[in-house]
Amino acid sequence: MKAQSKLWFTPGPLTTSASVKEAMLRDAGSRDPEFIAAVGEIRSRLLLLACAEAGYEAVPMQGSGTFGIESVIGSAMARDGKLLVLINGAYGRRMAQIAQVLGIETIQISVPEDQPLTADFARSALTANPNVSHVGVVHCETTTGILNPVREIGEIVRSFGCRYIVDAMSSFGGIPLSVPDCSIDFLVSSANKCIQGVPGFSFAIMRRDALRECEGRVRSLSLDLHAQWKGLESDGQFRFTPPTHALLAFRQALAELDAEGGVAGRSARYAENHRALMQGMTRLGFEAYLAPELQGPIITAFRYPGHPAFVFSRFYELLSDRGFAIYPGKLTHADCFRIGTIGHIFPADIDALVDAIDDVLGRMGIGRQH
Ligand SMILES: *Cc1c(COP(=O)(O)O)cnc(C)c1O
């Protein structure tokens, strides 16, 4: 493969900096003291990012983000536990599906994909369903880019005495969020999203008392979060082979996040990326799927232009030829494609993407709609 990669306007894996990639250009031993120290450093930095120090734990888990969610659900739910999942997109549905595959009693309550979940909705769902032990919600539902009010929902979940599981996969590190303020017991994210590392592991940030409760509950040997935590606490090591290179890259990515001004600095850049995108796409005549007040800065779904010559695969290919990779849609009821504004990309890259889209539409015989 050529050294020059495309720019990835995706929710991850995404564009990473050269220095993050360079951090992987050496081998590390999983039982080596230097590597063990790096893992320890990563765990403490994650807690800082979550504004969660005393009373919280950060535990990395091998595999992609879904493995992390499966690890939390499979480890946290008691045999007689009942999970309520509030859903407005594909990742909420996936959370419920994981629980069902694990044989956990699961209630799914949905709103349409263009609507946010609300505290009132959570309250009525919990009132209508007694004996729920855990509630699951996605923060940034990557299906559309909508942001759900995890803090307001968390207050309700806590008032009902339930444990709160938040999938913050596509937002953590890119949107300010305090795990204690949001009453979150288990937050899950992964290496290759807003922290701008490479794929290979996910991580959970948890209240220590909630993590202690997990002992003996797990339904999987390898995805046992409590055992993973105990292992890391006893000798600093993963139980099974860790993704060593991905962890070295992640440590570098965390240092770069700090250098950018932490989550505040990074979220400001993502907001600028998103502003540049909306400005450019609106100029080209594209319509965003979500109402502007619901749209987060992470990823945006745009409706296909209403022109017979528009074929997504061709659009993708022509953009890809020019070095720009966008993301297909995942909506149930609307034809959309998505453009991510996270990763090592900047407003000038967004402007270049918009110019390329303009050019490609011309090539497809579509031209501007306005
Ligand atoms: C990316 C993502 C996941 C995990 O996806 P993987 O492909 O398993 O990494 C889960 N939830 C949300 C909201 C995501 O954006």
C-alpha cells in the first residue's frame, strides 16, 4: 500500500496522525515492564478524561467497540437482571441484540431515528416496566449523529435505583462528558474514535462498586470484565494477548489529545469541522437528515439528492479516486449517506472534501441543486 492514505470522513476507524502511526513501529512484549507501565498510564488518563478519579476504574478490553459493550452487558447483568434499552438508532438496537443473544431479559423501547431520547421518555419507560435493573442508552447515535441527553436520562435512571450503561463509543474524548455528573455506572468507548487511535480494543469506565458487583456474573470467559480488572490490578497485565501496537498508538493519541487542549480543544475543532461541512453541503444543495438543533458534531447524515443520476456507489468511488472516503447510510426509513467530522482532519480538509463533492456531482451530470 502507498504511504499516502485517503482522508477518512468516517466515525472510525478514521484518519490518524503520522505520529500515532509511527508509535506502532516497534514491537512490545505484553509482559514487559515498559509495556505494563504504558497500560497503567492509559488507564489513569482515561479516568481523567472521564472526570472520574476516586471510586472509578478504567479497564481496556480486546476487540472492537461491540466486544466492549458485550463485555459490560455480559459481566454486569445478574442472572435475574432485566435490561431496558432506550433506542433511536442501529447501535441502540445492537445493545438490545447483544443482551438477547446472552439470554438476558430485555425490554426495548424506541423513538423514531430523527427524534432524541428524553428524560420524560426514560421516566415513563421505567414507570411502565418495574423491576428493571439496568438501563442502556447510546450517547451519540452514530446512525444519524444525534446526541441523546445522557445526563438528564441518568438522573432518572438513578432515581429509579437502576444501573446505567452508556455507549459513548463515538463521542468519548470528542464531546465533554463527566461520568460522575451523568450518573453513569458503565461507559464504553473504543480506541479508534474520538481519541484518534487505531482499532484493536475498547475500554469501559466504571464505578468501582458497580464493577465489584460483576464478580461471578459473566457469561463469557474472554469478555469477563471483572476478571480483566482483577488481572490488571494484580500484575498490570491483560489476561490474554493484548493488542500491543494499538495500545502504543493509543498512548501517543492520548498525548496528542492533551496537546490539543484536551476534550475542550478537540470538541472545538470538531465543531468547526462540522460548521464547515454544513456550510459547504448546504451551498451544494444537500439536506441534512436531522433538524439542526438535534445534530451533533461527530457525524452527519445527508439525504441523497433527488436526481435520477445519483448512485451512491458511483459517488463514493469518484470521491475515493480523489482521496476522500465518506460513509454509507444506515437509516431504516431514509436514503442517506454520512460524513464524519472526527479524526485527524481539519476545516481545510472539509473544504477540500466539499470541493471534491462539487466536482464529482458535475462528473455525474447532477450539478448543484440550487
Ligand atoms: C462504532 C460504534 C460502536 C462499535 O462498533 P465496532 O464496529 O464494534 O467498533 C458501538 N456503538 C456506537 C455508537 C458506535 O459508533
